[in-house]
Amino acid sequence: MAEQADIILHGGDIVTLAEHGDDGRGEAVAVKDGTVVFVGPEQEALEHWRGPDTVVRDLGGRALLPGFIDAHGHLGGIGLQTVIANLLADPDGDVTDLASLKDKLRSWAAGPVGADSEWIIGFGYDDAMLAEGRHPTRDDLDEVSTDRPVLAIHQSFHLGAVNRLGLKRLGYSAATPDPEGGVIRRRELAVPPSFGEPDGVLEEKAFTPASDLALAGLPERELLMLFATGAVTAASFGFTTVQEGGTTLANLKALRDTAAAVPLPVDVVAYVKADEAMSSALDDPIGVSDEYVNGVRAAGVKLVLDGSPQGRTAWLSEPYLTPPPGQPQGYCGYPAVPDDAVVAKQIGTAVERGWQVLAHVNGDAAIDQFIKAVAAAGPGRRPTVAIHAQTAREDQVDAFARLGILPSFFSMHTYYWGDWYRETVLGEKRAQDISPARWALDRGLRYTSHHDAPVALPNSIAVLSSQVTRRTRGGHLLGPDQRVSALEAVRAITVNAAHQYGEQDRKGSIEVGKLADLVVLSENPLTVDPERIRDIEVIETIKAGTTVHPPAPTDRGGGTPSTGPAPHWGCSC
């Protein structure tokens, strides 16, 4: 033999997802120097690639798939999920009412992280899942503390609530007007010149300063490790490539510094907030590249054009079924960037500079704004991506196909908020077609699907299940015509996501010459009953031929490595 493989994997269901040259299945895979060197018959692999130092792995009937690729998420936010109080409902937490929410915040405040934090912070409450059916107010959070500011972040990360001291720290009072693109909810109707006494609930650009201020007050030791913690967590769900979507230039530097000091187990693709990137005097303050340095590359910019459907801040063309408190009948949400010319200029400039564009567009009115700007800008080097596209109309999916826009759906909405959409947000008819993956496939689009962590856990299996079954929390089948096959669902988080990043030549399928980014699952999602996909477990994650989950035991020895100044945290999920 001229050479031998480092690893040979065999004895399981091997799903290659190869688009050419085979039927998408294999008996064995050989890996050398982090790259796939053979896919084919088991006997041939063992006869021609096994040497004295080759590790031969019997999968024991388990499934081997390409490593999962995160089409949109927030790596630092994944780390953040593990640090602040968990206010999520079942199945990701156990907050059921305002009493349990307050208990979680009090407990965290007394714990090892909370005791050293300036603010008391929790993430993940969902007013749709709280017994009271409403957001916590300043009065509720004053019961947690009157000595420290308190912030409870909504699961969408587009809203949150603070106590009286939090309002004071933010400088919000009855004399404070709503910022453009945001709302300070009020206790009562105002009599000019008063705008109304804030009730503690903050939306969009009124909420963002609260999250920025509170998260910046976390202990520095925790801030320094958020990216590394997030990467380890993502790997545990089978992801080998993840996204830091919508970061600041300072946090991009912190990510690069972290990766240089603490080798990350996964690749990270970063996108900077468009307004910050455009305001720089440099031609390329981001450092956009197709190549990874220490497992990190910057790819472009992200725009946020509206808010959250579940929080009823997304910008719709038709009214919400039930408007949120304080809003009139006929309320349609609102744009994050009201000026169409600003959006068009940012997208046009990004295309001219060769930056890939991601745009957060949940409501169909925001999608209209986005489509118009993309049509004016023309095609870019990489696909322009409509992030979430939750309420995309069929004519808008036609426009995606015509303009080469790649939709990346937050398909888990069907599970988490499907019932809320039907009963409160959109009504039965409009709710049927949220995350319209079937419309995309019918038009030949390579759609992707994502988890948007920290909005949801980076649960790859839930992403798969939600596309195939479209089951809500209550068990309702939401929009059966938009269901896709298990194969199509897997492609959405592997080969399609590789195309989204322009990395299809090295990732997304198990083929000779591609990186050995692999995931071992307890069962094959293509062959189990669709209703059982949700029960599949991630057994092992392999990045470039090396197992990164479960992690090998390590001796940290010197403790947490320094990565420079702590990043300033916020999220535009």
C-alpha cells in the first residue's frame, strides 16, 4: 500500500447525500488527514485502505451522515443560554407561570454567576406558554429585586421586561418617546406631553439597549468563554459548522481572539451588523474571506428589517388576528428600518463589495421591502439569504426563485408557536403556510432550515422533525401541504446549507475529497417513522476526522485562557 487511512467507518447506515456518482448510500468511509478518501464497499475499504495504524470503527448499525451545518444562529447566544437563568418552557425548561419565572431569576441571582453579575438576567420566557398569558411587568420583576436591575428576555430575543430600577438605568420614563423601530409599552393612555408611564415591557429597538446593558454586566470570566462554550454545545447537537449571525465588529474580533487562544471544535461563519459595517471608513472592516483562520471566517453582513411574529412585532401586510396590548385593531407590526432607500443602499453596497447579505425578514411586508432592494442591487457572489421568511407569500417565493434569493426557514416555529399562530397571531388560514418549505422546493430552491439559537436550543433533531411532521406543541398538524420528506429535511441542514455558504466543494456530503465532517446518530432519520425522528440521539460528532463530541477528557491546568477585552453582548436574533 502506498498509504493507509487514519479511520475506516463501517457497519451502519451511511447516508452520503452525494449528488453525483452513487445512490446516496455507502457501506464504508475511509478518512485520511481529515479528508474523505474512499466511500464504497466495505470489503474494498478494508482490503485497500486498512493499515497497521488504521482505526477501524464498527458503527454497530447506527447511522452516519454529513456533519450538520447551521444555516443561521448566534454562536455567542448559544453560550449565553448556558450562563443566564433558563426561563424556557417545556421541553427545554420548566417555567410554567410568573411564579416559576420569578423563582428561576431569584435562584440564578444567588448562584455563582448571578452573584457577580450587575443585573439579574434570564432568557426564554414565552407569554404564550405562561399560565397568565402575558409578559412579566415591572411590578412582577420588582418582586425579584428592588436593589438590582432585572431583565427577563422573551424567547424571541426581540422583547423583554425590566423592573423599575432597570427602567431607571435605561432612562425610560413617561417623558421618553418610543424609539424608531421600537415600542416602550405603557401602563395607561397618555395625556400630552406625557407618553405614558412604562409598564416594563420593551419591544425591538426599545429592548436592545436593555439587553446590551444587562449582558455587558455579566462577569468577565463568563463573557470571555461564551464563544467556546457555544461551540462545544453546538457540537453536542451534531453541528460541525455554525454561524455567528449579526455580530458587532468588536465581537468579531473577540471571536477571532477566542479561536486563536482556545481551538474551537467547529467552524464558525460570521456576519456583521450591516449598519455598523457600512458606517466604517474602511472598505472592508469585516475582513471577508472564503478561507478559515483558526476555524473562523467572516462572510458578510446581516440586516434586521422587522421583528418577531410570536412577539407580534413582525411587519405584516395584513393585520394580526389579535393585536398586542395597547395596539388598535388593524395593527400590522412595524418595520425596523422604515426608509426603503436605506435598505436598498445597504444591500447594494454589500453586493458591490462582495459581501454576502443575510436579512432577517419575518413578516411579508418586510419581505416585500427586502425583495425590492435585492432586485435593485442585482446578484452577488453568494446567495442573498432571507432569514426566517416566516410568513412568505407564494408570490414572494416566486420572487425568491426569480432573483436567486435563498430562503432559510426557522421551521421549529411550527412546533414552538404553531398553536399561538393559529389562535392569536395569524389565525387558522394564514398559519397553515408559515415556513413554506414545500413552495420553495416546488420552485427548485435549495432552502435551508435553522435553529436561531438562543431563540431555541441548537437542536438539530428538532430542526429535522419539525420540517417532516409540522406538529405543534399541542399535537396539531399545521399545514400538511408544506411538509417535506426526511431526505429533503436532512439536505436542508447539510448540502443545501453548504451551498448557502458557498462551501459545497468541501462540506455537506460524504464524498471523496471533502472534509470528514460527520455525525453519528442512533437511528437513520430517512428510514424511521417520521413521528419518531424527534427521538433520535446524536451519538458522536466528527470534525475533519477528529471526534469533537463527546469531548475527550482534558486538563485545563492554567484555567480560563485570556482572549483580550470582554466582548459587548447583544443579539439580533
